[in-house]
Amino acid sequence: MSIFASVELGPPVEVFALNKACIEDPNPNKVNLGVGAYRTNEGKPWILPVVKKAEAAIVADGSLNHEYLPVLGMDSITNAASSLLLGDDNDALKSKRAFGVQCLSGTGALRLGAEFLARILNRTTFYYSDPTWENHHKVFLYAGFTEPKTYRYWHQDTRAIDFAGMMEDLDKAPEGAVVILHACAHNPTGIDPTQDQWKQIADVCEKRKLFPFFDSAYQGFASGDPNKDAFAVRYFVSRGFELFCAQSFAKNFGLYNERIGNLTVVQKDTSTSAAVASQITLLVRGMYSNPPAFGSRIVSRVLNDKELRNEWMECIKTMSSRIITMRKALYDELVALKTPGTWEHITNQIGMFSYTGLNEQQVQILIKEFSIYLLKTGRISMCGLNESNVAYVARAIHAAVTRE
């Protein structure tokens, strides 16, 4: 009898299963609205031109080698990433009470931060939005948290943020609880708090002595303006919060498979920096020893070179603008078809994803009858839409919504 005989088959990851089904579907009209990666108007992956330029420079640089990076990563990338997040002139950076740790993309940064909070600070309770990115729950539980809680976020009837419910739930959170907050372009809903609402969220976090853990997966990619997309994190820092922020460069650099991310740590003062960094070093050493170099070198070159950074800014404007255009196109098609219901939320939302408000039965119609693949929650990736398929998708949604 094999020692593995007792291992049960795990459930499939929905988004990967959808992607596989779409690939295998022979329908020439099939549309993949599940994958969380940017696509061009031709439906193809896009390597950012500035990334190509940085890659060429790295390959041509004879001084580089394949030696190990420091456990906490290269200073050139961690400093640049934390500066992008907090702003070059941020007091927390200038006073050195904030620092960055190179991680295995945003997921790795979340896991490292969660490990520190659970193992070193003995935190047990974490709150995440209902709904949220499905991996938040797993990452924090696997890191050692034992009490997962949700706060209300999406209001199905209004197809907007349930802000009153969110505030009520956070106001009941126990002191010291960790609260996962999406810095911008909330996944999966695409609905973000207003700046005034962010200030109220900060008020309740301060009142209840909650620890904010921001997840920043779309800075610059959401609106085309990295400063605008960083408002929430910068505001919390200006209020004096100690916090973590997991950053990913998968979306805004198109470096999905390079796994380059950063964990920004913000403290009250510098007196705790050495101890915190030493404990994080031990955690990294026990998990993956040290981070990879190639993706970090790309991001470092771009962010630390004025000319390349300006080119990157144009690239993220290109991506965000195309997504905004597709939101308007889908909305216009649904309105033209007189599809029942309200669809303004599609254009009010921001970022890669849209919570359409479609129910599970309607989703199944789209998948089985039209070969349009999306999550059962009704979440779609706007990147899967283009000029060639948006009318087809709208007609399919209309058919699903009007089905008796």
C-alpha cells in the first residue's frame, strides 16, 4: 500500500479549469473572460516594449552573473518598489521607518507578511472582503491564521460597494485583527471606495486598533496613474499606521511568470527595523532561501531610469485605456440591446475585472451555449474583450438575462 493512498483528490482551481476548457473548446467564437492577464485587441499576450528594451540591456550586460541575491532581495528593486508605492518624498521612506522585501510576486509577499504576523506577532484573526480574490483565504490559513472573518463589500441589488455593511463589520472586529484591503481595482468586483470612504475606513481601523494589510496588484494598471492608484496606502501611512503592503509587478509590467513582487513594511520608527528585518530574513530562509533575479532586474532598470520609467508610464496608460474602452463598449452594446437591468456598474468599475451581477445559472448559459468562459460568480476579465467579440458577448449576456 502506497503511503500516498490516503491522499484525497483536491478540488480544481476554477480559473485554471475554465482556461483549460476554453483551450479545448473547438468553437471558433469562444471567448475567455476568466484569465487574469492582459490581452491586446487581437486577444494576444503583450510584452511591454520597455520590458523588451530592459531585457536586451540585461542580456548584453557582461558584468552580470548568476550568483545568489541577498535573502531580502536587491536594494535597487526594493527601494524602487517601495518608492513607487509610497511616493519618492514620503516621510516614512526618508526617515527609514519603511523598507521593502523582494518577494515571489504579490502572492509571495502576502504569504511572507502573513507568516510574520502569525508566527512572530501571534496574530490569529484576519478579515477579508466578501467577495475577494479566492487565494487570500488560503494564503493566510496556510500561514498559520486560525480565525478567518469576512466583511461585507459587494451589494448585489445595487451592484455597488456595501459601504455601510463594511463599516459595521470592521467596527465589530477584535483589537489586533489583520484586515486585508485592496489598494485599488478591487478583485473581483472592480469597485473601489472613494477617497472619503477610505478616510472612514482608516478611522475605524484606528478606533479598533486593526492592522491594515494592503494588497496592491494593479498600481498604475488600474487608472494609468500610479500615484492615483496608491492613494489609499499613502493616506494610511500619512495617518501614522503601521502596515504591510504586498506589491505585484505581474500586471503593470506584464511579468506574470517572472514572479517579481515586494513587501513594503511601514513602522512607527526605525527602532524596530533591525529586529523585523532579521525575523523576515529567517522566514524567507526557511521558505525559499532567496529570491530570483531576472524579473527584479527588469523592474529595477525601468523604475530607476528616468527615460525607461517614462516609457513604462505610457505602456500602463495603453493597457488601462484599452480596458476602459472595452467597459464602455460592452455597456453601449447592452444598452443598445435593451438588456434588462442596470449596467452602469460596468463603466463605474475599474481595473482588470468586472462583477457583472450575472447569477450562476446565467453564467452556465454563457459557457455551455455560447462558449464564453467566466467564473460562476459572474466575474469577467475585461482584458478578454476586444473589438471583434464585444458585440457577441453582449448578445450572449442579453440572451442569458432574458431567458425564461
